[in-house]
Amino acid sequence: MIRSVLAGVLLAASTLLPTPAEAAADDTPVGRNGQLHVCGTKLCNERNEPVQLRGMSTHGLQWYANCVKTASLDALANDWKADILRISMYVQEDGYETDPEKFTNLVNDYIEEATKRALYALVDWHQLDPGDPNANLGLAKTFFTEIAERHKDKKNIIYDIANEPNGVSWAGIKSYAEQMVPVIRAKDPDGVIFVGTHGWASLGVSDGGSEADVINNPVNATNLMYTFHFYAASHKQEYFDALSRAADRIPLFVTEFGTQTYTGDGGNDFTWSQKYLDFLESKQIGWTNWNFSDDFRSGAVFKEGTCAGDDFTGTSMLKPAGVWIRDHIRNRTASTVTTDVSTAAELKAALTDAKPGDTIKLADGTYTGNFKTTVDGTSSAPITLTGSSNAVLQAGGGYGLHLDGASYWNVKGITVTGGQKGIMIDTATHVTIDGVTVHGLDMEGVHFRNSSTYGVIKNSRIYDTGNDGRGMGEGVYVGSAGGTSDKSDHVQILGNTIGPDVGGEAVDLKEGTTGGLVSGNSFDGRGLTGANYDDSWIDVKGNNYVIENNTGKNTTNNGYETHTQQSGWGCGTVFRGNESDLTGATGSGRYAFNITNYNASSCKVTIDRSNTMTGGKALTNPGIPVT
């Protein structure tokens, strides 16, 4: 960690000139992602998708403002393809405390410059000595009140309220944060806030603590992330292990790192730097590198004297660290590996070690155990788990395959059997399950849970579930019962064969979920018992689903149902093109569509004339229009 910096040379802030015309909004970091927020342990965009921001930190503005100007910022945005600019404003060391108005205006200018280029602007309250942020609490309140008031309507502003706390307990930092967050929230209620961890933002390691101090006593605030700093030549396994343990427990952002020692100088350790960056990509943890200047130290990306000119594009003016960092900001596609596995131990190791773009290929055979991953792929480089139907995950209880916070995965071809549930997707986005076979389970076959969004299950076969007999063996289960906090939205269920012997509905769409599609599936209800009200192929309790072009046969009562389990839910479903065979149904309804909650003004459900039925009593229960 940078603990002190020699003032050295330096120049006053230069006036920033207007930038060229902005790039198209959809081709810029802010244009692609909009207002950010914290979702679970991730930083997410306005579509609730995890994003990994990459960019640069300025050096101290009191020394190197001449390195942050029109030409350099244009290069950062357009040549380096950065997402974020960290604006490093020192509090002491000839910084903010010497002239609050001057430095506030300087930060305001840099926020505007980042905004012109549609970069995210990370405002860094760069306190170092004293290390206790409470020593500067009054100054911090004044500064962030002014910054938040001016920029509260921007989508690109992020607030870092304590750079590298040191010589202070985590409890002291937490107390400071809980006083600062309301100050910012009073002006900007939806801005993301960062706070440094103890031990120079090392999760406590440099001060003899650990990440458990934070995990067990988090800041009482939402939309907040914790920061971690590392310098690869100094901070190796102990620090990496702390980061690894914390990554699935608390929201993290690496606001400062270098490829050298903690002084920002010395030789580059690109091996450990790569190890860190690979891990950060796998977890979708964003980062900014120290630093965007021409300081004499090896950690400054530009060669000395560069900032006196206006040539910042390309690599000729970069030090070795600058070349390496620029490449890692620009190159968003990780090297990919195909890992062949043939044993349960190998599979577990591969699920733990996978990186974006990797493929795990299962040989035919039986893999006994419970298999779990917490690693993310990326939108451009998803992780693939693939095998034939003869590659069988055989669980003896629990979940056969658990994607726990693991976004951007493709699961193809394999068979999952035994255990309580087949495939469980928790707090993940863009998981696609394609061509799998799931059977022989006590409860559900496939479950999208804990706000798992944009999931897909397609071309798969699910049967023989719910063997504990409680009517809780749905084929595909989306969301959670008993509330509306589980926002497992936009899940698609496409072209699957579900049944027979599914001990619940083929598909159960829970309250709190919305916007999904169930299309082209085949349902066989043999095995429905009516336990736990399971007497149809699909039960819709969420909102705004499209149910189309499915076929169903063998039900105890109805084909498709809607219910309001929570006020305002179970509405907006469109049913069209479905074929229902109710032959043999013995229940009291025997409707293709049993719409229990229809209200023309407050809870509309659409039954299209393209739906057809054979057997049974009627297409819909009485009073439901068919259009």
C-alpha cells in the first residue's frame, strides 16, 4: 500500500479543454450500464447484471494534475478503453485541508471530464496520515456534501469515503462510515459508496486482523462496497487468501493495486499480478490501477516527462507496467482452457478453479457427490460445463449441481440424479442449462432462486422428482414462496420435456418473479397427486409471463392455473397457442385454464383463442374472457 508519497516536483492543475464529441451512448461504459448499484456481493448495472469496471487512478492532484488533461483522458477512454477514472484527492500532504475550495473545484472539474467521456468517476477521499478517518470526519462531511449536491443527478458518480485506513480498528472505520453514509444519502440516495478496510485496505491483514472483522460486523448501510488494495510484489499468498475468502461474503472493489511493491516502486511481479487479475475477473470484482502519472517510480504508467506533452496514445510513452496495465484494461477476453475430467475430485477442482471462457468437459461415467461452484464467467466469456447424458452427477442428498452466485455459465448435456434437488441456481445471472437430464430426486428438478435473473433451461428432460411425497417436486421452480423479495426475473423455459412422475407442477412460477417465458415444452402430468395443491402443469403466481405453444396431457384437475399469493401478484400472464389434453382428469375444475384471480382492471390475464383443448369441462373457468 502507498503509505506516504514524496512531494517531488510539481505542477499546478492545468485548465481542461472541452473534449471531442462523445461516442455513441451505447458504446460507452455509462451508456452500456447506466446507474450502478450493489446486488448481493456484486456491482451491477441498471439491468441487474454484474459488471466488472477496469480503469486507472490518478496520482495526487496536488502534484500530478498536469497528467490529467484532455489528451490523456481521451487516450484513457478511447485508446485504453477504460471504464472508470479514480480521482485521487489527498486530504493531507498539501491536499484538501490546505485549500478546500480549490480542491473541491478541481474534483468537480474531473468529474465533469469523466462524464463527457461517459466514464465512471470514483471520487477518492485519499486519507493516509492520520490513518484514522475519524480524524478528518468534519472535512469529509463538508467535502462529500458539496460533491453529492452538485453531482447527485449523474449516473456515473461513485463515492470512496476512506482510502487506506490504518492504525485504527475496523469498529472505528465502521463508526466513521455509518456517520458518512447518511451525509451522502441526504443528497444522492442511489449513489454507490465505497469504504476502505483496515490495514491500509488489506481487509485487516497488514494490521494483524482479517476479513472476518468486516464480515462479522458489516457497515449498517445498503448499496455499499468494501475496498481492497494490493501490490503484487509485496502482497502474496496471505493477502490473496484473505481476498479469496471475502469475495463470496461481502461486496468488494479493488480501488488501488500495483504490479510492484507497496511503495509503488521496484521490479514488476507480473506473475502474481496476473493471478490477482484472473481471480478478480472470475468474481467480477472491479479495479483501478495506481497510477496515471509520469512519476519516477515504476508504478506510474507514463515515462518521466510524458505529461508535459500531449501524446498519450499507444505504448511508446509507457513504462513496462503501463504497457501491461493498458493491455489488461483493453483485453476483456481471458485466455481459455478446456479441462477434461473423469473423477469427482477432478470435477470439484475444476469447478473451483474455472476462469471466464473455460470449458469443463466430463468423460462418461458416474461422479458421486455434491458439486458446487461460486466462480463467475463473463458476458463475453461464459464458463461451460459439458458432457454427454452418460456423464452422471450422482448425489446422495443436498444439491446435485449448485451454481451459487456463479453467473454466466452454460451447463450442457449431462445427467443429474439423486439427492434433494437436481440443479440449483442461486443469486446468479445468465445461467443457461441446455440438453440435460434430471431425474430421481426428492424435491425439485431445477430451481432458479435468490434473484437469479435471465436464466434459461432448454431442450432438457426432467422426470421422477418429488419422491419424498410432499407435493414439492416441481420440474422447474422459479423464485421462492412466502414473499416477493426473490426477483428471479426473465427466466426462460424452452423446449423441454417435463414428466412423467413429477411430484408437483411441471413449472411453478412464484410471486415476486416477473417477465419470464415458457414456450414449446411438453408436459406429462402422470404422477401428480394433488398434495400441496399440485393439480396442474403450470402454476403462475408471478407477473407478466408469456406461456405459449406448450402441450400437456395427464393432469388430475386443470392444465394451467394462476393464483395471487401476495397482493398485486399473479397478474399479466398471456396464454397462447397451448394444447391441453384433459382426458382422464377427475378434479372439480377440469379447465385448461383455471384463472383464480382475474380482474379486468387490476389483474388482467389473457387467454388467446389460439389455445386448444380436448377432454375436460371447458377451456377456462366461468367469467374469464377468451380473446
